[in-house]
Amino acid sequence: MEKRNRRHEKRVKRLLVGAGLCATILSVSTYAWFIGMKTVNVTAFDVEIAAIDGLSLSLDGKNFGDTVTINESNYSDPGVKGTYLTNTNSWGGKGLIPMSTVGKIDTDSSRLIMYEKGSFTASPGGYRVMAARVKNTGAKEVDGYVAFDLFVKNLSGNAYYDTVDIKNEEGIYLTPQSVVKTGAAGQKTAGIENSVRVAFAQIGRVVATEENTSKIQGINCTGGDGVSSICTNRDATIWEPNDTKHVNNAIKWYEKSCLKRNAADITNPSSFSGTCGTVTDGTFVPTYAVSGEINYTDQVDVYDGTEYNGYTASVAMTATKGKLMKVPTFTDTMKNLEGTERPELFYLAPNSITKIRVYIWIEGQDVDNYDFASLGGQISLSFGFTKEQLYGEDINYDGDPELPSDVDKRPTLGE
């Protein structure tokens, strides 16, 4: 009985601790998706991630441990507590600028495909958007977002599967207490935190017994020589925090600037007439992200999409040049589902080392990204991973007299 209790206590602690990432992004000036060219400056912040249940972590593919910390000082600094010599990490440079992506990965460079402002101007019922691909296929990532490599060793199992298939992998869940917020408790915010995104791009993996550090660090989309490529057939998982939260000023901006669209000519006032779809605080609305380069002949409006201005000619089902796409994201709504309804964030193979490219950015196509969204306040970001799908409350667990009374409770957002 005592052995069972100790085992249960250890499991509960893993559930509650999970893995954490903490970030602070200082908003100092007027900011918007394509409307302005102001940036959101990045202050020094630490990313601390803790291992759980058979997982160990590394920033260099060599030194694995229960926790790793990456920050402005060590994100590109080789060493035991830093990254590796040939890393291509980025800490945002002078600040975060508007970006958009649907999670596709460039298999030649093993980087997330992202888009930034090409041109932006008011239309009769919204804003005409033009977008150019971010030139991040060179030796380093470019400025404007955070990107770094995380190596995850999973030792739960002796078998290693060369074939990349979720049917032979283990589900990883986002902890319910993962949160993105801004300012102090009770402080009124402008809503920029509702446009933050975090992507987990799995690049490839090797067997966990691999000792060739150069091979581990050099994992890319090409694969071969014992490396199983993941990014050739799997998009990045995008976490969308605060998916149902919309501040009143963002809603008013949208209601004032958006008109229903019924024709292709984006410059003609007669192409816009009527009321757009409703955006309500507490209700999820999708993001129609940029899925390919957009020029003026594509005539794309920032509010195009069924739920907004109703116009779908500029929307594609898959990533297409000149089109927007309703991007599938892992939302806070999904994260907070209970029991077996709670979905996996992503999957990892047993007995493996997986190279994951982590991206943090502001999604410009989010409806909450309006011109005054960054006035004041700080953004704080924390998240965690767990292999556990169920919490005590999910199974009506009646507690354990040898454990604190609160350890079996399902954590709530922000705890």
C-alpha cells in the first residue's frame, strides 16, 4: 500500500509540474498587423522547460536533463547550459513584428514558412492585404519572432520505429494551466495577448541511443543515415491561446471597419455593403492566415472569410499562393476539455530523440490584432507538457488521505 501511494504521489507531482515556458514581451507603442510598422520590443526573458514521465530535454542535443533554460544570454551561446555552435536560433532582434503562417515547413531549410507585410491599405470595407514571404532560409532566422531548437528524448519503451506514424507514437498534452496574459491581475489590457501564437515544428528524430552529437544537432527534413524526417509530411502544431477572448475595443474596431463583401474588385465601394459576421467575447472565431505570397492582383481583404465579411473567393482549403486559409490551431478551448475529450497537442515516438523547432510570434491575421492592441502592459507566457490525459476530477477520484487535499484537483487556467 505504501509503495502504491508513493507511486501515485510521484505521478500526481508530474501532472502538476509538467513543463513550463515563461516569457515577458514589453509593448511600448501603437502596433497592428499590417496597419503600422511599429514593433513590439522583446525584453530579456527566460524559457524554462521541465521534463516529465520519461522525457529529458536539451538545447544542444548532447546535454540532457530534467530541465533546460533558454534566454537572451544563451539562446545562441554554445556550452553546457547553452545551445550548440551551428544553431540558427533567433530572439526577435529589435522586436516582434506582424507575421502570419499556416504551419507549413520549408523542407529545404527545415524552417517554418512565414509571411510579413508587403503592403496594406484601407479598402471600402476593410483593408487590402499584400504579403511577402519572410526570407528565413539563409544561415540564420530573421528578426521579428522567437525561434529555437529543443531536443526531446523519450525513453518510455525499448522499441524504436523508423516509420513516422502517430499510430506508433505517444500523445503529449498541453497542461490546463498553460496561459498567455498581459499586465498585472485586474489590470485592463488592450488585447495583444490574444494574438500570440506558439508553433511546435517537429523536424526529425533518431533512436534514443544515438551518441553522435553532430547527427542529432544536424537533424533536418532530408532525413537518411538513421534520421527519420518528420517535417516532410507533418505540419507544425500551432497553439492559439485565448481563442475565445476578445477585448471590447478590438470588437469595436472590427465592427467599424468591416463591411460584407460581395464582389472581387476590392477598390470599388459597391463591392462592400451590409454587416459583417459577429465577433463576441467568449466565442471562438477562426483565423484566416496567409498561406502564400499575396500581391495586388489577388485582391485579398484582411476580413475575407465566411465568419467575417462572407467573401470566400480569396480563401483556399490548402496552402495556396495568393490565398488565405482557415488555419487549424490547438486552442485553449481544446486544452481545457476534460477526460477523454481532451486532445493531444502532438505525438512523440518511444525510445527516440526528436528535434523540435519552437516559434513564438504575433499572428497578424487574428481579428484581435487591431491598431491599438499593444498600448501598455506586458505579455507573459507560460505553458507545460504532460503525457497524462486524465486528472483526478475527470474520474471523480475520491482523494488519498496521505496526499494534500488539492493534488487531485484539475488545475485551472492561470494557476
